[in-house]
Amino acid sequence: MIEKGFKGNNFYKIWLLGLALVAANGIYFYMRQLDEGLGITGMSRDISWGFYISNFTFLVGVAASAVMLVIPYYLHHYKKFDKVVIFGEWLAVGAVLMCGLFIMADMGQPQRAFNILLHPTPGSVLFWDMNVLTGYVAINFVVGWNTLKSEQSGLKLPGWVKPLVFISIPWAVGIHTVTAFLYAGLPGRHLWLTAIMAPRFLASAFASGPAFLLILLHVVKKTTRYEVEPDAISTLSKIMIYGMIVNIFFYSMEFFTAFYSNIPDHKETLQYLFFGLDGHDKLVPWVRTSAVLGIIGVIMLLFKKVRQTEGLLILGALLIFISTYIDKGMALVIGGFIPSTLGEVTEYTITYPELSISLGIWAIGFFTISVFFKMTINIRRSI
């Protein structure tokens, strides 16, 4: 079936070629990183996680959001999601693939990943994170592939696939919960040391994932004329807006706890992110932009007429996507390191090689998602 994912018009072929070139450029700079080391990145002794882990954290949420399609469709028999649920599963596959590549890039030496397999440590959160992510991508690929194969052959979905669908529901929650524990389990980082880190992660995931999927489905519609049930789009937009509202609520709880308690260690990171600290304010414009875009997106999409207007809906989804990308990426990861455990402020600036490698990984992810989306559309049109 996979060959059908490469069949399309000239624009589609140029798109795939462009992604391949961006990926090749990323591979070139990754080879440089292997040769010269992580010194070519903006990371340092005080900030040991940078743009790679920022993208990883965000994309785990995108992958986990597939559960918001699986639950209504498989548990509550919401048939409006009939044509869209498989796209959510393919998005999850592409997102987890990118997660793995960002982790490999951040390790510096890829062979270090085998240490987790050769020397398993159940007490390590990273050990469990690798296992849940690997299992989740396998489950979504198997379910998506067999669903599409059944549609192509006109047969019912094999009975053994259904249990995998139900297993994927708690598994989706698990992948982002375990990722949140990577942060919440570090007592020296006050921004991350919060009991609601996992709920915050899930809330933002249920906003960013549907937002990303809505944008992709809009592009699919414009480029292939493949229509998705309007009610499905409407429901997906509601999931997105509810997720974003809860995300903003959780963030406001962090502000209240830090500033009302007036504990310096809890306040300083938020002060740095939103107002600057000791003359350092590189992230302030980004974080304020994230907050403004998120609030505007929520206010826009609260109105039914806005959600029913395709252009405005996609604009709102784009605002929420950008907002959560900044907040859950650079703001969360870099902010957690500032100030350091010694009270010093060391800022982080992404380097060109680091950006090129990251864009290359995104290109690989988009290439994978494009092929699976196109395969699905071509097969369904041939039925």
C-alpha cells in the first residue's frame, strides 16, 4: 500500500523533494555534530537541554492527542470521526518518529541509546519514556495500517486489532505523563517541580494536537479536495478550545502559587520568562507573544460563528499551535534552567547548525505524515 503514498501531482512531488532536501541539509549538520560534538549547539554547562528537547517535549503532546479521536470514535461510537481518526493515528506516528530523532540528536552519540537496552534501569524515568514511546508508535502504526488495509479489501477490521485500540488510550496518557515526570522529578528546578506538570502537559497536548491536525486537514482539503465531515471538524475544534482553556487555567495556578506565596525560588523563573531577570530578557518577547496568541485564539474560538468560518477557525488553530509550541518548548525547557541551582543566569541562543538539524528532523516527520496521508486518501478514493 505504501507506494500509493508517493502518487500525486507535480506539486506534491515537489513538496516531497523539498522536504528531502531540507532533511539532507539537517543530516549534513548532524554529521558535523557527530564530528565536532555538541559544542556546535547553544547548549552549555548550565543549560544542558535546548532546542532538541524543546521540540521533543512539544511533539510528545502532539502524539498523545490522537487519543482525543480514538476515545469518541471507538468508545462512544462517534461515527463523525470515521474519516478523520486514521489521520490522527498517522500524525501520532510521525510525531513519535520526530521525538525519537530529537532524542538521538540531543544524545550527541547515538550509540548511547543502546545503553538503555543493554543496561535497563526500571528506576529511571528515561527508561520508561523510551519504552512507552516505542510501544505507542508501534500500536498506532499497526492499528492505522490494518484499518486502511481492511477498508481497501472491504473486510471488517481483524478482531485482534480492537484490543490494541483500547490499550492505546491509557498508553497515550502514559507517554505524556512519563515525559512530564522527566521534569517534575528534578527537585532542583523550581519551574518543573509541580504536581500538576502532567495535567498541564495533557491539557496543552489536547490543544496543540487537534490544532495541528485541523491545520493539516485544511491543507489536505485545499490541495487534494478531500473533504472531511464538517461535524468532525467542529468537534475537533471544541476539543482544542477546551484543552487550551484548561491549559491557561493550569498556568494561572502556577502564577498564583509562585507570587502569592512570595517564595523567591518559585518566582524567579516566571519573572525571567515574562519580565526579565537581572537584565536578562531574551525569552520575554517570545513568552509574551505566546501568552497573547493563546488568549486571542481562545477568545476567537469561543464564538460559534468564528468556528464555523473555515478561515477564522484555521487562524485560531494556528494561533493556539504557535502559542503552545513556544510555551511548551523553549519557555518550559530553557526557563527551567534559569536561574541555575547556584542562582546564576545563563541564557541560551540557538545556533544555525542546531536549527538546521531540527528543521531536518521536522522535514522527515512531515515527509512521513505526507506519505501516510496521501496513501490514505488515494486508497479511499479507489474503493
